[in-house]
Amino acid sequence: MGWQGEHRGTGCQGMVERFCWSFLSRLILEINIPAQELNVKGTYLITQSFFCLLPKSSKASVITVGSMVAHLISPGKSSYVLRKLALKRFNELVALENPNVQAVVFH
């Protein structure tokens, strides 16, 4: 089962969890996607897949791991800052476009 380990849930949560682990492992191992791209594109694709499984009338939460560095100008860290800033803006758009979804960036 790859690096999924014992992270198997049951019911709908387990289905989403198993999908996410298999999807991420495919992105990293089979497609060999770079970490910079995985940070933004992986979050986008996982969130998009989650919305496909979510009934339109259901309330949900999307929690993204961010960093306070998205609010700073840090010389030499432009790639990292841009990725975290993109994730912050992505969550703002998720909340704006989906009133039934609470989108949070966890620092």
C-alpha cells in the first residue's frame, strides 16, 4: 500500500483519505512532480476531487497548511513565499466560490 501505512479510515472519511493518499503517492512517485508544483497543484487537485465527492448541499471545511512567510518579503525565499501566497489566495477563492465551505489556512 505504499507509504499509506495504517492511515485507513472507514466510511466516507476513509474513502476520501484513501483517495488522497493514493493520489498524492501517484503524483510524487509515478509522475515525479516537483515539490514546488506539488505544493500548489496538489492542493488544487485534491480540493477539486474532494468537491466532486461532496454533495452540493453539504457543509464542509477545507484546511490548508500555510506559513506566515506568505505575509512577509523574505530575500532568497521567493519560491517558497510565492507558493504559500498562492495557497492563501486559493483558499480565499474556495470560500468565495463555495458558500457552504469554510476554507482555512493553518499557520
